[in-house]
Amino acid sequence: MILHFGYGGRLGNQLFVLGYIEGLRGKSEWVISTRLGAALKSIRPLPRHFDCSGRLAIFLTKKVFQPLVENLLVPFRVFSSHQEKHDGRIACTRGVLPITYYKGNYQFAGDAAGLPSFRLRRAYLEYAADILNEAEGRTPLFVHVRRGDYLTYKVHGKQDPSLPAEYYRSAIGYLLERVRDPFLFFLGDEPEWLLSLFGNLPHAKIARRTASIDLAIMSLCWGGVISNSTFAWWGAFLCRQKEPIIAPQFWLGWRSGKWHPPFIRTPMFEYFDVLAGKTVDIRN
């Protein structure tokens, strides 16, 4: 059995947690989690996974079960554990009982070979396919923008890790030079900001829907430009990827030139140096 008493976060964060769990659990192993409901409702059902999303269950987990596990059952090696440290590495311990406690967000990718390619629910894919019909035979590409709460974040001592408009303009220009007959679908949490910058672009649509539908739209596109969000990362990972995926080098740490989270980079994408305004090869 696997236990994950997390606090969820948004859809992209939840998918990283699920990806880590699904990559390691046994075929007949049960999973009990809290606050992963958004991810579980977006993908096709996972076997033997029970998510506790009720208020009482979350209260009891926070006040009773989690302290018991972290302060007694894991330290005394009754339960095994996989716990993420501040530097992003995972500390593993072995316990007597066949129960493993997982703690962390697990926002790392590497070559992404160990991550499952989740299947999105059919209803979301069908809705997204209807939206993509507006491309009318052109190559569907997506552009995902994340601002909102990022404006108040601080990463490596630098305020506001949201990406500037110039990153999106340059990355879109780079992509359009390489893709024949493109059609751009703009997604993000600030449609008015998108409209002010890209509302006059030909063969483009600002398609703000629910998070699950936006994820499905990205998965059906052939390539695109992503923001430094875990949600966009998963949209790109699930994408058909017949065309390039452009991503910001250093992710949330682009202002400081340091990767954050430290293991989020992956050779699946082509990276763009935000400050220098050019693509880079992270394999060198």
C-alpha cells in the first residue's frame, strides 16, 4: 500500500505526484491519497487508487494520520517512506510493514522515461477535438501562458518568475519559422492579457476553458510554446509532438540562471534563454 497525504496544488502539480506514484507502485498495490482529485478526474480511472477529498478526511489526515506517520511510524521503521528534500532529492527508508509513505511534489522529469503517459478522459478529448477543428486543416500549435499568482512569487531571491511578453513573441516567431501552415491556440489564466498582445494574430484563437479541457487541447496539438508551469509541462508531455516544444531555460529560475525546480529539465523540449532571447542546447 502507498500513502500520500499531500496538499495537492493545482492540476500540473498533482499529475507529477501521480506520475511518481504510478511509476513505482506494484501492479496489485493500493494507493490512498488526499487532494489529488483534480488529476484523477482529468485522466481515465486508475485501478486501486482511493483519493480522500472530503473535509473530514482531510482534517483527520492533517491533524491525526499524518503526524502519526511522520513522527512515529516512519522514524521507527514501521512504514517505508519516499520523502522529497528541499534540494529535490528523494530520501528513502525501509520499514517492516508493506506500507510506503510518500511525501513531496516530485517535480522532476529527466528523460521522463519513468513517467506514465496518462490517458485523458474521452469527454475532454472530444470537446478539445471540436475546438481544434477551427484550425481548418492547419497545423495545430498551442501557446500556454502562466501569470496570476506567479507575480507575487520569489525564486532564488528574485521577484516574479512569470515570463515576459517578449519570451512568448520570440518563441512563437522561432516556432512559426519551422512549422508549415500553423494555427495557434492560446491558453492561460489571463485571457485579457493574451488578447491585448496576440488578439490581432491571423490563424489564432484564445481558447480559455477548464483546466482539464485546456490540457486536452495541448495533448491534441502537434507542438507549441509553454510557460514555466507544471500544467504546461504536462500538456507538452502528453502532446503528439510532431513539431517542436519551446520551453524557458531554467524554468522558474530564469531570472537567476538557476534551474528551479532543480530536476525539471528534460531533453524532450527545445529551451529558450529568456534573457538572451535565443534557443539553447541544454545537452551541452
